[in-house]
Amino acid sequence: MGGLGIKEMTHHERVVHRLRIARGHLETVLKMAEDGKYCIDVINQSRAVQNALKETDYLLLENHLQTCVVGLVQKGKAKQSVEEIMTLFRNHDK
């Protein structure tokens, strides 16, 4: 990233950075599975993939709340914004 610290990155750069981390973990877990590595080690690496994706989701949600939601609230569409977020979480929890 050209020496930028995490806090100096733009939102977009931070998201891409997190996704690259997830991709690296996924490539590692795939190689471990292909090589028949110890199950617990594969699971640990798989959980690292999941955590990296979760952190990406948090970044995306934070940005959405700070930008899109604020815009909708300012336009008097707060209910629409809340429903959208609730639908996201309800669908994910199914």
C-alpha cells in the first residue's frame, strides 16, 4: 500500500486491504486442505478467513452508516434505512 498506515488509508483502500488479507488466508487454507494438513490447523486458518471477512463487513457497515444512512435520514427516509439494515441482518441469520 505504498507505506500508508491503516488510519491513513481511504475507506476503499481499507476494504480492499482487508479483502486481500482474507484472500491470503483462503489461499493458505486451501493449500493446507489440499496437502492434508492437520484438521485443527486447517480450521484455525479457516477461522482467520472468516474473521478477515467479518472485519471487512464491519468497515462496510460503518461506512454505510456514516454516509448512506445519514443521507437517507436527511431526506426523511430513516425508516427505509432501518428496514434495509434489519433485512440484511435477518437474512444473514437464517
